[in-house]
Amino acid sequence: MIGCDKRIPITSIFFYNSFKFPFNPKGPIPYQLKMSIGEQVKIEEKPKEKNEEEKKSKEKGALDEHEVFEKIFDAVQWGPSAKNQQGWRILYFEKDNAFLFFSQVKGTFYKMLDMGIAMAHFEIAARQYSLSGSWDIANVKKYSDDQCRKLGMDLPSNAHFHFAWLVGVDKVN
């Protein structure tokens, strides 16, 4: 069991297109994901060296896209979980511009409870930091465990898909 002051690193929770590739919010952000962030977020076209003057002159309250994803990922990372297992894993699948939520813990009650907590923290942070999107719980078969393996996501044997956050989609029918 992980102590309450110790958390699994973000790069062990969030992935990019495959479970082989950690999604580092400080690294390059995919273009279509950048474009889904609200207007109050400052989008940087090219990374700049941040010196003290640039930090001081930065608009008060404006975040760059890296800070937005750090905040969203932190909200999920620091969310509570049963026995502090942090059994969720989230994969950004660029082809569909979606965050896919997987569980990696045994037991149905706590697994679903933890997934709900992770989803709530993700959505609240996404909305707070202007990442538009909505939950897709109707198309579960599209991302079945077998489908994810066929799509090359290198799904661990103990990971199971639950829900998708479709970025930039206001409402899913």
C-alpha cells in the first residue's frame, strides 16, 4: 500500500497513444489537444526559455498549455482511492482526441468507486482549466480491451477500459 503522502508519478498514470509512452505534461502537447483548451489559456507556439523577467511579465492568471495539463493531471493524481491504490490509468488516444480511462485493480466495488472519483477530479479540473469535452459511456465496445490491443495500445493484461473523455465534444448522444 502506498502511504497517503506518496503518490504514483504522473508519468505512471497518464499515457500517450500506448501504455509504452508516458504522457508528460511538460513535454510536447498534441496540436488538436492544444486547440481544445479555452481562450483564457495562453498557447505558446514555440517553447521559450523562461527567465525571471518572463515569469514576472506573464499575465496574471493565464496558464500555458503545459500548466493546464499539469493541473488536470495533478487533480487526478491527488484524488483519493480505496487503500490509496490509485488503480486508474489514463491514456490520451490522439486518433480520437480522447482520454481513455482504464482500471488496474481487482474487485468490482472499489474499482468502480475509484474510477468515479478519478473521473470527477478529471472533469472538474478540465472544466476549471477550460479543456472542453464530455464523457462517452455509450461506445464502450469501441474501446474494448481487445480493440485497444488491436489499435496498438499495448494494454497491460490487468487493465480494463471503462470510459472516454472526448476532447472538444460538448455532448455525446
